[in-house]
Amino acid sequence: DAKTTQPNSMESNEEEPVHLPCNHSTISGTDYIHWYRQLPSQGPEYVIHGLTSNVNNRMASLAIAEDRKSSTLILHRATLRDAAVYYCILRIPNFGNEKLTFGTGTRLTIIP
Amino acid sequence: NAGVTQTPKFQVLKTGQSMTLQCAQDMNHEYMSWYRQDPGMGLRLIHYSVGAGITDQGEVPNGYNVSRSTTEDFPLRLLSAAPSQTSVYFCASSQIGTSKFVRPQHFGDGTRLSIL
């Protein structure tokens, strides 16, 4: 599996946008970029995924660099509930291979 | 809206005891898996299943058994508990992806297990 690199921790003020970076310089053409987050004392939660184009959903936006070697998860207006560990994960579509390879992620702290 | 349900939420065992962690999902997902999470580390895959009657090993399978007799349930058995198995255990489920699409996984809230 191709590796991803994320900062260990980030801080952001409440009600401001947050940009969480992820580097994946060895990404292959078939790797999808997935983001999950883990709130305190909970299991991971799917946030968003994309392949080449930028993606938006109700939780966040995903901006993918043109060369696909990096991506950024954007929380448009952070709330205290967004304090979590965010994981950037690469996945290849492959029947039956649904494994997620988790790194240590970015711990996001929201300052009231 | 139950999703993935794990029981128990907390458990303390003595070394050498056996127990079963339960996982049930109500979304008719073919794929189910078990992860463990140790302090300061990401989740690591223990075992997984792509359907009833089919299981396979993940990254850290030693000391654990699984079976899948129904689509809904995927129990994880600790045969003889060891202190190194103290961890938080997460069960996940998803539809199986295709050659073009990956499917989001749904996680339970975990079982916190301490082995004394």
C-alpha cells in the first residue's frame, strides 16, 4: 500500500476553516484518497473520498493536487465537535479487499 | 439506525481466560472486519470476512479466532488472553467494492479490553 504523511497535530479556532494536509507522493493511478476521523472514545467515521477531482459533501471538502501527490481535507467552519484524529488513507478498488491501513493521523484541536 | 453494534463496551479479564467479543450489523453488509487499536497507534487489522462462511487473516491474527455463520454477526474469540492483548477492539462492516468503486466502512464504538 502506498504511504501517506500527515502532521501529528494541528490547532484551529472555532468557527474558522481548517485545512488538513496529506502527502502521498507514491500514490498510484488507481488509488482512491479516503479520509476518516475518530472522535474521542468512538470508532472511526468515514468523511469523504476522491480520485482526481475535488469533492464536496455535507461534512467536508477534499481538494486533490493536480499531480495527486497531495490532498487537503477542508472543514469549512470548525466546531468543537470536529475535534478528532483525522486519517488520510489510500485505497485501491479491489473486490473483497476492503482493508484500511491506518497511520497515526492528525490530531485536530479546536480552540473555543 | 443501529449500524454496527459491539458488546461488551468494557471487559477485564485475567491472563489465560477466554472470551468472545460480539459484533453485529444490520445493514446487510458482506464485508466485516476486526481491528485493534493500541495507544498512540493506528488501527491494525486482525481478521476479516467477505461473507458467511469465509474468513481470512489480517495483519495481527495470532491469539484470535473468528467465524462467520451469518451475514449479520462476526464474533472475535480470544482463546487464552494475554496482557499484550490489552487494547481497544473495533468491528467494521461495508458493502464489498467493485473494480471501480470502494465502499465506506462503518465502525462500531469499540470494546475496551484489559488483561491483568
